Amino acid sequence: MVFTSFSMARKQKRFIVILITISFLYLISNISPSPKPIQNESQQNLSSLLKPIDDNEYNLPISEIFLRTTSPDLVSSLPVDQRCDLFFDFLTSRNEHWHFDPMVDYRVDFRHQDYIEYFKSNGVRLNDEFKRTEGKRFKNQDEFREGLDNYMKTMYYKEKVLLNEYDMINKVSIFRIFNKCYLRDSGFMNRGYSKKNPKSLETKVYMWLTKRFPSFENWNGDVHVPKTSTKDLFLNQVRKKSSGKGIVLTISDDHVSDTVNLIRVLRALNNKLPIEIIYNTRLSPASKQKIVECSRMPFESYPKQQVTFVNIHDTIERNYINRFIKFDFKFLAMLFTSFEDFIFLDADTVLFKSPEYFFNLQGYKQTGAYFFKDRGMLLYHPPKDIDLFREFGASEIESSMFDIPMMSNFTTNREFFRGLVHYMESGLVVMNKKRHFTSLLMAIEMNFFHPIRMKVFGDKELYWLGFAINGDENYHFNQNFAAAVGQLTPSKDRIRSDGKPYQAQEICSPHPGHLSDDDNRTLLWINSGVVFCNKGNNVDYEKEANFEDQDILKFLHTPDEFKAFYESPLVITHAIIPPLSDDLKPRYNINEEPSDGWSWKRNYCHEYMWCGYSSIGGDQTYEPVSDNGDDEENSLQGRLVTYTDEEIQFFNKLSKIWVG
């Protein structure tokens, strides 16, 4: 689904009021650095946050409906704990069967009964509207019917989007309030006010949990399943039982080869941290044996690895296991790992620093959450998407009532909120689970919303957005966007039409690399393994070798040459962090220099090839921009890193170990 902002919703036709009202009743019955705490003075003035409303003001946030229904004076007189209980009593008083159903993912389905009812209720009116405005342009009755059908679906889609937006924003608000109120150290048994048992509330909010712990199987076959307690909420127990530091992966049989390669590299980096491999059912005994052998067999003088297999099959209700597929299991792995401090790795992530290095990063020590940026590509969100992500944050009323910080410029000044689609690269995430437990849960909740997943291309943006939407801005991003790593394209292969070589240097590689922001040159890790093209099994070598306009890899000519090169280890001699202008716009020029820091070469490596450039823009723009008619300087420099022979030898050593 597509979302619109509240301000846009208010401009819709009056008949949507009825649909919104019905939607809210359905919501209640089927709810499918750190800011300072709010001071008491602001809590006592809740009535001042209520603005006058008119007949069109129908889409109020759920927290405001609660405040208006319950009375600002009463809410102001209560401590936060009692406000929490009163809020959920308010929800339950409307319908004691309210719950969050993960199967409600907010797709628009024209086969659903809702559309049939909409058609019955609005068909005559919409037919008259369409006939009056569009009827004359159709040649016959069949064309008119087809046009009317499309019009009807378009109008339904727009209205359904408004309803879905309203539902999702309120659902996130209730979810956030529950987590704030009840998932904490004190535990519900020490609270005497609530009329409703928070354990029953936990079931309503987290229907997908069985409230059973996963099983932990050590490399030697010993199995342990933690016991649950009746003295606290299950999720509080999950958080409290987390301890120590370690590495977390989630894999299936398809990823065993990469996992074995990764473990070899971890041994070469002298890793002493334990490893937990989280899986559901698709990890066979043979796969486990391969991983154990790789971890324990003698390998020069490198340390053996302590590997534990964590089976989460019994933690998720069977009806909802299909809501977690592919990347979604990364969230579950972070939730159910036994570690308090963990580094989550994709199986094809390749480290060039020991895991302990990442726990010692200053940004992690300060915040307990360290993230890395993706390539700084000029691909943009529509503005309405940005409005939506802002609206998911806590409202002023919610913040004042429940001490939940509102989203600040710390988050909204980031390039994602200024329009860029890609911001975070999630192949390596460092997190303290206890410190950010409810933010991780918020990321899981956002992942249930199909429209949100479509706007962020999978899981990768949901980690930090989950933090921000949860009111948790205590996270750190490495300051560098991802780099292109590999070898420079020879100058002789890059000649402009004027016969001059390009000023911008180029690296073409399927591997995003991540450099330290301490010195802006140290290579920390890359993604997609170390063979040049890790999509080799899917590559049409004949097609790539015979591509007519071959503008990169010009030294390759035959399918066999492409295959051999793609399967060889990546050679890293340089890295380029392409420039990104402050206005996030391209630098067009008449010099044929790159206008954007990244170029997608979709005809190579099964569409996974990207070229990064050391500079963008040229000496001249297309048109004069200054008053005197002179052309303005238009170039922008990025960062080109040339690695030493010693560094290159180290990269090659780890590459050889990774490929075995």
C-alpha cells in the first residue's frame, strides 16, 4: 500500500469520514544521543496539547482519542505507571478481544470482500462521476466498462490507503506504548494497579510468539532449553537472560558454504568470541557437521571456534511462521540470541578486522548500536513516503503522557529523510540487545507491514528506523558511505570523446566496502564474499561476453574468460568513496564526466555490478549559472584510497583463506 500524510487525508471527500470511523473501531477490535525524560510540569499540562477540532478532524491519533475520552485532568493527575494501565483499560473497554494480527499486512486486494462491498455502496455514484467526466472519450461500451473498472479500483485504492495509514500509525503507537509501559526491569509483578494482567496484554500484542525459548545445541551435541518463568513477561525474560558478547548468524543449508568460508576468516583473525548460528528447520545434520569440522579441526595455529546452533522453530506460532522469510529471520536471530552484545553478520560478509575491534568502536561504546551506510546512490523516495515515516514517530501527546521521546533532527536530517532510498547496509550490525530491546521489537513490527517493506527494499532500513520510531535515537552511523573496492579501471579503457582521459577514477565491483571513519582509509569489511562475482551460478556468460557496448572489463572477451575472472578472488588495491553533494543532486556537465558517484552496470554479474567514481561533475555545466555568463565550477571530489603493498598482501591472504 501507498500512504499519505494526515494533512493530505484531511482534504479528502467527506464520505471517507464514515470509512475512517469504521476502520478505527476495527483497529480496536482487531489490532492486527538519548533525549532527556519529560519533566512533570509538561505532563501536568496535557490539556494544552488538545487543539480545537471541527467536523473534518476525524483522523485523530489513538493517544489523543484516549486523552479526550478519559479527560486531560485525570490523566495529568496520575503517575506514568497508572496512565499506562488506564490506556489499556481504555482499549479493552471498547472491545476486550482487541489484538495485533500479524497476518494483516495492509496490501490492497481487489478480490477481498471489502472491495465488493465498496463497489456495491459506491458503484452508482462513481459510475455517474466517471460518465460525466470521462465518458465522451470512449468509442464503445466495452472500453467504457474497462475504464470504469480502472477508475473504481483507483478510487478504492486511494481510500483504502488512507484507512491503512491510519490503522498502521495507531497500531505502532499502541505497540510503542505497551513496550514502554511493560517491557522493563521492574517487571509487572511489582505493580499493583493494573486491572488487566500484562501477560494477557503481551499475548494480544505478540500473538506470533509461543513464549517458549529456543533450543541451544553446542558443537559437541549438548542441548539446553532455558526455562520460562510465570513471574514476568516472556519478553522481559528474553532480555534479562541475554549476557556476554558474541557473533550471530542466521542461515539455512543454502548458506553453509559461505558460513564455512566466514569461519575460516574468523579463525585467521584470531577470533575468541563464541558464535551462535540461528536457524528454523532448514539446517541439516550434514550442514551442522561441516560447520563443526571447519570450526574445530586443526588450522595452522588459529584458534578453534565455539559454535552453538540455536533452533527457533518452537518460538514462533505455526500460523505465523510464514510471516518470517529470508531477511526477516535476521530480526529473530537478534531477538533470540543469548548474547547481550552481538555482532550480526550475513554469511557472505568478509571481515578485515577482528570482531572485538567493532565492540571497541567509540560510537558503539557511547550508544550500544553501530550501523554502516550503504552506497550513496542518487535514487529518491517520493515526498509522501518521507511524510509517512515522520508520522510513525511518537506524537507530542503520546510523548508527554508516556515519556516517549519524539523523533528529532538527529534522525530527520539524515539523507534518507531528505530523499535517498538507500541509507543503511545491514551485512554487519553491532548492537547491545538489553539497551535497545524494544527498538529491535519495533523493527520486527514494522517488518509486518507490506507497504513499508516495499519502500525500504527488505530489512536493511528497518533497524535504525525501528530505533527512531521507537523514540530511541541513541545509535551511531559510520560517517562514510560505502566504498567501491577493487582495482582501478585502466585509464586507457576510459577515454572521453574529446580524446582525453576521464578526470574521475573508476572502480567497478559488486562488493560494497566499508572504511573506518577514524582515518577514512582502513578497510573494515565488505559484503558479497570475496570472489569477484558471487552470482556466478546465475550468470549468462555467453550473453555478457557478447554484449555489444562493453564499457567495462574490456580485457575480457570470451565466456570462458568472464567465467574464470568472475570466479577468481577479488583483488583489492584501491577504494573509492564517491562524492555526494550537499543538495543530493547530480552534477551535470558538458565534459562527459560522471554526474553521479555511482553507475549501475546491469549487464554484468547478473545485474550486481556497480562502478564508483572519485569525482563528479566537470569544469563546465550545461548552461551558464552566474550573472556575468561565466560557467561555474561544477566538480566535486570524493575519496580515493591507495593501499600499501603490505595491506594488499593482507587482503589477498584473507581472500585465499575465504575461498579455501
